[in-house]
Amino acid sequence: MGFLGFLLLGLIAGAIAKLIIPGKQAGGWFVTLLLGVVGALLGGWLGSLIFDVGLGSFFSLSTWLLAIGGSQLVLVIYGAIAGRRSKR
């Protein structure tokens, strides 16, 4: 998968993760892109460790599931950190 394909995967996975996680998340499309790319990297790394499946092809179902799952994890962690800062 190329660089632009990976950015598109991160943007879409981050947007889907924001739709799945309940509540209001901070950040616009750029934060969604960053969280999605970091989540896709994290999901691919965890998937290769646990399931022996990485981020292969753009159109692979396992690639999308790992990217969305990783994005959800990153979004929850980001929300916990950003939420704690804003309550001070």
C-alpha cells in the first residue's frame, strides 16, 4: 500500500472510529487523520503480534478492521488525555 493509500485509510478509519465511539470527540479532520494513521499503525502492529496478520492490501477486510480497531483505541486514549486537561 502506498503512502497516499495509507493516509486515506487512516482518515476513513479515524472517521469511522469517531462514529462508533459514543460522545463528542475533540478535533477536526486533521486530528482525525492523525489519530487514524496512528491507530492504523497501532492496529497493524498489534494484529501482526496477536493474529499474525498485518496491514496488507488497501481492500483487505483485515486491514480495515485492524485500522478501525486501532483508531478506536487511540481515540479512547486521546479522549482520556484531552478530557483530563480540559477539566483543570
